[in-house]
Amino acid sequence: MKRFIIVILTALALVSTFSFSAYASVETTVNINTASVKELSSLQRIGEKVSQRIVEYRNTTGPFEKPEDIMEVKGISDKIFEMNKERIVVKDDAVEKKS
């Protein structure tokens, strides 16, 4: 019985941890014009290689004008954009309000 309780508590702890981290990542926006490779990698289905391509693309062509422009980067399909469009921004609200 003691082993069963330990298994249940461990399972609940794991579920809680993963649920919280998934919820936290959904709430955070990512400015694709200023984000680091690590920050870009927090987007769904975007790994380190694609994140590096995003950084290289903006360094070569300049800042993204609208979130949809990220689909110009190799590896970002319509489907991946749709998964992340609520989190992707190109302007900082704080900077916009000061201007």
C-alpha cells in the first residue's frame, strides 16, 4: 500500500510540473525581432536550429514587420506559425507607448 501511495504522489507531482510549465509558456509572448535563440526555442516545434535561422534571417534582412513574416524562414511552415501566432510579436508594447 505504501508503494502505491508513493507512485500516485510521484505521478501527481509530474503532472503538476508539466501542466504548470506548459501553461507558463503559453502566456509568454516572444518578440521575434529581439528574442535570443533560447527564447525562440520556447515556441512550439521550433528547435535550436530553426531558432538560429530566425536570428540569422533578421540579421541579414532586417526586423520582421509582422508576425506572419516568420514564415519566410526555412523550417517555419503555416502549421507551425498557426501553433504559435498568439505568442509571436514584432513590437514591444512598452516601446510603442513611449513613442
